[in-house]
Amino acid sequence: MPETSHHDFANSPASSQLTRHLRYSSELVRSPDSPYSRPPMQFTTREAELIKNFTENMALWADATDVHRHFELEVPRRSLYFPVLRYAVFAFSSRHLNRDKADTSTEALEYYNSCLSVLIEAVDKASGHIDEETLAAIAILRQYEEMDTEDMEMHLTGTSRIVNSMSEFDFNGGLGEAAAWLCLRQDIYVSLTRLRPLRSNLENYLQSDIFRRTDDAAYANKMVYLLARSLGSIYPSDSSISNESLENIRLEVDGWFDSKPAAFNPILESARNKDGGNSLPIIWVLSPFHSVGLQYYHIAKIVLAMSFPIATDSVFEQIRESKKVERTIRSHLLQVIALASSHAKAENALFTARHSLSIWGSVFTDRIDQDMVLDFLRHIQQKTGWQTESLSSSLQQQWTQDSNED
């Protein structure tokens, strides 16, 4: 395969063909055959390395709020039988393993190309009915795409359309539902960073039993849902939202925090001490579920703080209220960053913090805080392979410009 960039491939005929197929896909179905009724496909040595890396690393990112760990346990097992999952896993894992090499494209793109070919065939034969293995594969490819400096969002429309058609049967706690929650978190990421409405139909998620369960994973997912609703307050898809609706969402978000199970309280917490060299608060939590739930809570508080209009005609009061909102954003953003290091197995919390910094990082006007942010972004790239150099450069430019204007 000739060397090419992911940007070039995302605009290729194969990608366009898949996008057209996904546009008309309207329903998620469970695979009609047991995956174990087919002869298993054996892994080569390299493929074994890739599947092992996925299971031990990236699957944990996808399973951030899944108590049953479908991407860690079920996706590798089904990849023995479903080529679409195999190639998606191999592409993403190769991209991750080769993240420190000068050329990361060839092997990962070969698997990406193979996955697209299988996806096109599967969607073409499905006549609008997509199985949960295909949805999971597309969600994995979305994670692959997010590693690019320029995320092309090629599969987001397709995944949103499929999830929006899911029936109550599909929200049954299986792989399809796990993929649906991953897709919602991906949609939240794009809504936040691209400043646009969600594509997901949030009404469908109310079919999930997480709203009836009391475990910590379900409670974390409730905050994922509440953040998605909060985003609708600043990026409404149809008409502007009322102040009453904003207040109702705010009360639900505050109620989530006030009523959270005791396990969501940090097991260790200490305030930051910039003079003592600690530019971040220290927060330790019991599990990744708690990291995600608390991070999304703080992001929801930022979103809502930005949503309420400043009701005054006084220029002075407007400036004063704007500074108050900025302090609120900075306070919650510090918590988001601190929570990114709250649990060793919650690497997805690093990505959430990165996305948040790409939107609100300019609120850090203090040099010590700015150095902390740059060190944190370097840590993310070194640990996960997610590109952060362009974000660091962009933030430095914003800080310099703001400093000059002052």
C-alpha cells in the first residue's frame, strides 16, 4: 500500500462510499448468528501483540462507564469471529503502539483500509439494519480518528444515525449499548470542541436501565447524560432554550453531585499550593467510574455557567459578571485536570481534560498555571499518543495575545 496520510484516506472514494451507506442505515440489530458458531480466525504474532495492547490499554478508555467491560472482554473475543472488529482493533492498536515512531501511518492505515472495506460490504448487505459488532467497530474507528491533529469526524454522522434508531431492545446492557454510550461521549467531545449541537437523540438513551440502576457505573453515566443535556442549553438544535429549562438542568446537575454515593468522594484530596510547587490539586478516587462522573460534573458546571445570560445594562456589571464566570470556569477546569490523574486506569480522563483545555485553556492567565497546562499536555501525548503539540502552540498564542491586550 503506498504511503499516504489519514487525511488523504479520509477523503478517499472508499470513505465517501461508507459515509453514504451509513447515512441511510436506520436500525441496530443483534447479530443473527452466535459469533461462536463460526470457525475462529487465528492471530499472527503481530496481531496477537495488537489485540493484547488493545485489551490492556484502549479498551479501558472505551469501558470508562461500563461495569461489564464489553470492550475489554467481549470485543477481543468477538474479534476471533468478526473481521470488522479485528481490523478496527488492529488499526487503533497499531496507531497507539507506533505513536512514538516517525512514520505511524503505513500499518495502521492498512488495517484501517481493510476495516473500511468490510464495513462497506456489511452495511451494503444490511439493508439499513446494522449489527452491534459493526457499531462497535465504527465507534473504535472514531477513537482512531480522534488521535489525528485534524479530526475529520468521518464516522460520527453514521454512528449517531444508527444510535438514534436504536430500540428499547437494543439498550439491553450488551455490546450495542456499550458502543452507544461510547458514541455519546464522542458526540459530546465534538459538540464541545466544534461548538455545535449534539447529533445524538438523547431521548433514546432514556431507554437504558442505567436510570433504574444504583451502581457507580450507572451513576457516572447519568452525569454523561446530564452533560449532554447541558450542551443542548448552549448549542440548541432548533430554538433557543428558556431560562427556566436552564435552571431545571442546573438543579439536576447539582442534585447529582449532592446525592452522589459515598464512593464518589475522593479517597485523598488536597488543595494546590503554587508556592510549594503544587500547581494542581491532588485528587485520588476509587475507580475510573468516579473519575469520569466527577469530570463530567465539573464540565457541566462550566457549560451551565456560560449559558446563563448576564441580566444587566450596566457595562461595569457586565464586566464584573464576566470575570465571575471566568473564575468559575478556571476553578472547575482545575478540577477536571486534577481528576485526569486521579486513577491510573482512567486514561480516558486525560482525553477529557485535553478537550476541555482546547476550549477553555485561555482562562489560565497566571504563568505558573500556564506552565502546568503545557506540562500536562506533554504528559498526555507521551502516555497515550494523542497529539497535543498544536493545542499547546495554540494556547501559547492565545496567552501571548491576551497578555499584550492587557
